[in-house]
Amino acid sequence: MHYKNAVVWIFVILLLTLALVLLYPSKWLIGLGVMVLPFLLLVQAVVILRAKESSEHTFEDDKWYEDK
């Protein structure tokens, strides 16, 4: 899975977990949120930092700043 897709899915899971904790504040759900949210943030940081950005342009092309 490409890192951009992984980051989106992790963000969606983070928002859903946070919404569940805010909507249904029970002890077990808050405890689950306390464990899951920091773990997902760490996973997201690792995914982003380990991602290899690839581009067909180089600095010599004068297009290194363009995405396409």
C-alpha cells in the first residue's frame, strides 16, 4: 500500500476512534482510546518517515518542484 493511502486510512481510524470516545464515554472505550490513539499516531509517523518519495524529475530538470 502506498504511504499516502496508508496515512489516509490511519487518519480515518484516528477520527473514528476519537468520535467513539467523545460520543460514548465509557471506561473501557476511553481506555481503548488511550491505548489506540497514541499507537496510531506513532504508526503514522513511522509510515511517513520511512516512505520513499519518488519523482521522475531531478534538480537539473528545473521541474524538481513540480508534482507531475
